[in-house]
Amino acid sequence: MPHRTRRTPRGLLAAATLTVALATLASPALAAPADPQARVFMVNPVQSSGDQSLTDAKDSATAVPANQYALAALRNLDASGGLSGKWAYVRSDTGTSAKIADVGTYTRHDDQFEQVMAYFWVNEAQEYLQSLGFGSELPGANDRAQPVRINQWGADNSFFTDKKAEIRFGKGGVDDAEDAEVIVHEYGHAVHNAQVPGFGTSLEAGSIGEAFGDYLAVEVGSAADAKYGWPVKTDLACVADWDSVSYTNTTPHCLRRVDTDKTYADKVGEVHADGEIWSRALFDIRGALGARTADRIIVNAQFGFAPDTSFSAAATTTIATARKMYGTQAADAVRKAFAARGIPGV
């Protein structure tokens, strides 16, 4: 079942052996020669293939064609010999820990594949934020080693918990850490909590948290596709195309979208549904200003949010941040995006 309920944490919640020559994989990601080359999904296999008929098939390695994996560098690892590094460290309660020597061989049938995916995409998300100037020109946004646990005791649910500032990824259907957009969504909650400890204590703040997680997932995946030359054969605005095949009956398979026509008047009092109001505004800001400028404004503004912020207060802060960083024209574009969603006070 969908794994996106809200709790104390903030949540988005082979049987056959696969033998593949590395030459059949997509082009390797750019990397220093010393970086281990790991097999990962190019965001997710539905997005990279455009095949909406893919199914989990009980974690079968053969359920996803070999050419939907890529080799990519595991950067910023420390000297521990495990999936531990500058921006992420992974612990697992299901299966043995991944071996660095074997990261280029795991398939989705292996528990270790999810560990590798989690490390790669958490690192990728922080590197994306760093590329925007966070941690250098701008304040750091969760610029620490993010603890990640892959287990959830067999439950198909993933979440960020502020008790240990830890992300936990669930299993069941398509295991959550097989989809980069699920991974990065949860990382978005960790970013918010690092910027504003305890963020999300009101319904509207919680909705903003879900929206930002969805939006960041789309942005990090899009940036990785461009950087590595990976194919994109589904709609950018569709979130978690692969994870959602297990619980959506219509195509395209999407957990949620960041381009709905919802407005403030459509609020239903559920954070994931109401988050689509805010994520559409963020997506429109991106369309108006371009990804880099939009994302610098969006993330930087969040330092000024209160834990229980309202849509109105957060929108006003984001408009002010746009004006301070880029001037009146940018502020007007941001205001227009929020006004189109009917958000009060803008």
C-alpha cells in the first residue's frame, strides 16, 4: 500500500541470476578513477525506459531490463570500507551490508542494491545543494553525513524521523529505496529539519514539507539526468514512477504530481494531497526563473520559515528572499506563482 502517512517523523510517506556484461550498462557517470563504480537505476527504470508495464515481480532481477541500470561513481566515501561518507552513511537490518568490491554487481533482487541506491542518491542530493552554493556562498542545508537505515521490518513505508535525524526506507512491492525520487523526497524532510528544527508542526507546514520533498526529488533527478546523459522518457512532473507501480492502477504511474491545478480552495486537510498546491507553485517558479535560480531562492527562503509556518507566511518569506537575492523581477515571478495557487496574502 502507499507509504506516505505522517507521523512523529515526516514521511512520504534474482531469483533468477542476472549475468550482464558491463558494456550493456548505460554510460558510466563522471568520476575520479578511485571512486567505486556502482550499479544504480537512472532515477528509476520507468522514467529511463518509458515502460509503464514494468512490475515488481517479487523483487525479481529479471523484472527490469539490464540496460536500465547504469554504472555511477560512489563519491565521498570515507576509509571505513562500507557505505559511509561525507554526506551519507547507510545501515541495514535486512541482509548483510554491501561490500564496496561488489557494488558494480548488485541487482534489485539483492538487499544490498537498495543500500547502494540510498548512498548514491543521498550523496547526489547534497552535491546538488552544494552546487547551488549551499555550504559555501549560502548557509549549509543538511551538509552533514545523513544516517540512513534500510529495513522497516518488512513494512512498505518510508519516513524521516527527527528523533535520530534518520531516514528509514521500507520494503514491500517495489522496495522504496529502488526509486531515487522516494530517496530524495525523504532527504527533503531531512533538509527542512536541518534548516528549521522540528519543521512541520502544523497542517500547512507539513504540507509544505511534503511538497518540497516531491519538488526536490524531481529537481535532483533532473539534474542527474542532465549531468550523466541518462534518458528521460516520462513526464518530469510525475513523482516516483517506479515505486508507485505497486499501488496505482492507471498510467502513467505517479505517487503524486508537481503540476496539478490545485489551489488553496482545494485543501482537504491531508498533507500529501495539500502539498500538491505548494509543489505546483514551486514548479511554476522553476518554469519562470530556471532551475538554478528558482532552487537557490526556494531553499534559501526555508531558513526563514517557522516550524508551524502557514502557506501565506512561507510564500511571503519566499517572495522577500527572491527580491533580496535577485531583485524585483524575480520577486514578481515568485509572487505570481503563489497567487495562481490562491494562497492568501500574496
